[in-house]
Amino acid sequence: MTSDISVFGGTGFIGGNFCSMYPESVKISREDRTPKTKQVLYFISTIHNYNVFDKPFLDIDTNLRVLIETLEECKEKDVVFNFVSSWFVYGQTDTLPASERTHCNPKGFYSITKRAAEQMLISYCETFDIKYRIFRLCNVYGTNATKVSVKRNALQHLTEEVVNNRDINLYNGGNDIRDFMHVDDVCRAIKLCMEKSELNDIINIGSGIPVKFGKVMEYVKTKVKSSSTFNSVDPPKFHKVVQVKDMYLDVSKLHSLGFKPEKDFWEQIDNIIAGRFK
């Protein structure tokens, strides 16, 4: 039952949507580390690789220290700890789509600490006999996305720029590949995995469909008859160091549970466009 889920990080974009979709969930306050139920769903995390410039300890403190503080409160409580991770842990790989068995080689503080969090979680849970699952999410989008910028939810940010006839820069001519899934489908997939997926396992959550970023922007431009110019630019040095050019996920394991997305990507781009006009 959904009411059996303690949600840590329920005020963020994905966690907030999950709690809205499943309002019986128990939303744990920001400073609380103690689960109230047997099922734990843990969203607490930083959101991008750029904190190293002004807050170099933020990723470490948030993604690792707070996680261990929470796990300390889970000992001897017979919980299942469902940890929300990211495709960023894979890093750049020539093995696409990336499966749960693909070697991880993350770059950047966010990416590295998310992978370290996975490994620390597994070690801690094995040490203290805590059951766990790890969910590696694709790029998540939605009309109610928060803190939209080039650093986070770039899809929505650049859509807004094109809708408003502003010129945009596209790395590598817009040929970079991403795996997009609507936040509602992501929340549905998480819920399904908590009900049906194996314990002590990792599972990718995504569409499994590679989409070129430039193709999406061209669609937006045509749809709104925008006068925006798209400039092909080389990624800056930092982007080349920490970011990944191409990524999409092998979601065979997710589909084996019977999951099917309900949201059509292009219809949802239309909804984002409509939202930007308001």
C-alpha cells in the first residue's frame, strides 16, 4: 500500500510529484531522518555537477552524509530502502543503451557522489541486513518542473527560449542523445518497482528511446513558428570534463515488470509549449 511509504525529499520536483500522485505517502520533514513506515523512498540529492565552483562540499554533505544519517535510523527497523539514483552514474560509455550491468565511470562531483552513495548504500545494507533497491532515472521532464535552467531541466529552459524567439546554443549541433520520461510516468515506474521488482537490485527507469536534443528544438521551433537561430557550439571545457555526450537506458528489466509509459513525449512537448505561453 502507498500509505506504507516514507518519502524523504518529498518537496523536490520528482518527490513532490510522487507525493501528489500518491497522497497517502508519509512525507518526512527536511530535518527528520527517521522512517515512519517499513518502505522508504529516498529522493534527497543535489541536482547537478556545478556546485564544485561555489559549494564544493555540498554534493558530499547532501548525497553522502545525509544518506548515512538516514540509514543509521533504519537499522533494526526491518525497512526496505528504495534509493533514487541517476543515469549520471554511468558516465561516458560506448555501451548503449546502458544496462544495469554497464560499467560506471562517473565524472563530476554530483555524478561521483551519486555512484558513491549507491556503493555505500549497498555496503551498509549488506552489513546491517537492510533490504534495498536502487532506481537509476533517465532525464525527467514535466510542465511543473522547478528551478529550470541550463544546469537542470535544460529541455524546458531551451523550449522557453525558442518559444520567446531567442537564439540558443546547442552543443555539438544538437546531436547529443538523451533518454526522456515524463515525471508522472517516472513516479508510476518507481511505484511499480517498489511493488514488484527484486530486492537488493538495481533497475533503470527511463523510456529506452534515444532522442537527439536538436530534433526536439527543431520541433518546438516549427510548432510555434519561432524566429530563433540555433548556433552549433563546442561544449565548454568543464562540460567536456564532467558531462556525457550520449546516453539512453536499457529498460528491459523495467518492462519485464509490465511497465508501459502513458505519456507520449511529443504530446508532452506540446503541453510544455502551451505552458510557456501562459
